[in-house]
Amino acid sequence: MIYLSPAKVNLSLQITGKDPKDGYHYIDSIFDPVSLYDIIDISKTDNGLITVTDVRGTLNIPQEKNIVYKAAVLFKDTYHIKGGVDIKLYKNIPNGAGLGGGSSNAAAVLHAMNDIFKVKATLKALSALAFKLGSDVPFFIYNRTARVTGKGDKIAPITRKKALWYVLLCKNTHVSTKKAYELLDNEKKLTNGKSYNILVLRYLKGQAVKGGFLQNDFENPIFKAFPGLKEVKKALIKQNKCIDACLSGSGATVFALFETKTDADKCCRKMKVKFPGSFVRTAHSI
């Protein structure tokens, strides 16, 4: 069976605190799933084993450290599944890009195994499993625009008036989530104190919003550490009809927001010339 595993962008991202017990950060973010997909080809086997093949060889990690493998093991153990699965992973979403590729892959595997083994677990049950794998994974169980709070485990769906168009630009820079949080914590300032969520929500409802409203608390520390990413944002904002631009997640993708596919495609073509060798794609919310 073939499953599509989408990327996401963060239209807003505030880090609102940190749990001293487990070190996890609290967030307040608006996630939008977008039309950039990894592909997961999964089939049931009778030998009880779990095998994961990174078909394009982009991850370069042992199978046991792949979150796809961990998701399959977790589901199998939780529901006492005797059968095994063979998983072929085709990566299109860049790694360490703030687009949630690995988290999306894990959620897709949970859905796939739920279907293949006819467990009939609810979305709520799958979301609880997903949180054991990572803070972004529960969002991808639902795969719709949502406000995500807590440690990533509280999902409140949002109704968009229309699809949004994006240009995603990721230079040859890898920013690990762990590194991003270290940079943020080193600034000793978890949030800038100003929430743009209300402006984002107005925009999603089709209301007029003046000025830039995309916001990400990771921007300042990550742009200091990786100044090339700041240059990407400046270049995107200068493009005709660009509404705003922002870092996605913990980086390294910077995305620009547009009203139409035509405007996004024009920007995409220009950015491919300006930043040769970088990952540049047009995508829309799904």
C-alpha cells in the first residue's frame, strides 16, 4: 500500500516555556500541511520482522535509528501484532529542514499499520502513540491546518477559507532540532512576548491583515548562527506579490507566502537562479 507523507510549515511558532522535569518545550504554533510529499510503500509480511529501506539513500542512518522503524515497532508492540512489515521510504522532503519530514513519515506508518492489520485504533489513540515518537508527530495524524499547543500534543483544527501558496527554499544547511533549541535556550529568552496567532487566524479566515504577520521564535538565534538563512528571507520578501516570509519550524527552510500559484511559481523560478543548488519548490496547503 502506498501512503503520502506531507511536509508542513509553521505560520507562527512561539516557545512559551520548558518543562524542567523532562526538558521538553511548550509551544504555541499554527501548522499548515503542504503538498510536498515523501512516499511510503508498506506491505505486510509473515515473518514478524520490520524492515525499512531508504530507497534513495538520503538519511544515512542505521535502520534502528530511523523514526519510521521506531513507529512500526511501537505500533506492533502496543497492539501485539504478530506479523511484520516491509517499508520502502522514498524521501523528497529535505532533512533537518523544519518541514517535519521524519515526523510525518512516522505518522504515516502508524496510519498504514492501523489499516493493514485492521486494528481500528481511533485518531485519538494514534495521536497518543505518535507523541511517544516526537512532539510534531501527533499533528500529522490529523494532517490538517491546526493550532498546536502544549508539548505538541494538543491539536485544535482550523478551517481555512482557501488554500495558501508557498515557495519553500532550503539551502544546503542542516539545522537539527536539538541544536535549534540549544541556540534558543542560550539566549535565555523563550519568547519575544508578542503573539501573531490572532493575525494569522484572521488571514486564514480571509480577513485583510496589514503588514507582516508570520512569526517564529527560532528566527533570531538561528539567523545569528546561520546568517545565510537571513539572506534567504530578505530575498523572498523582496519578490513581487510576496505577502510575508518566515523560517519554518526549527529551520533550515525559509518559506514565502503568496495568494496565487502564478505568483508563487514566478518567485520559485527566480529563487532557483539566485540560490543554485538549493532546494526550491512551490507548494500549497492541503
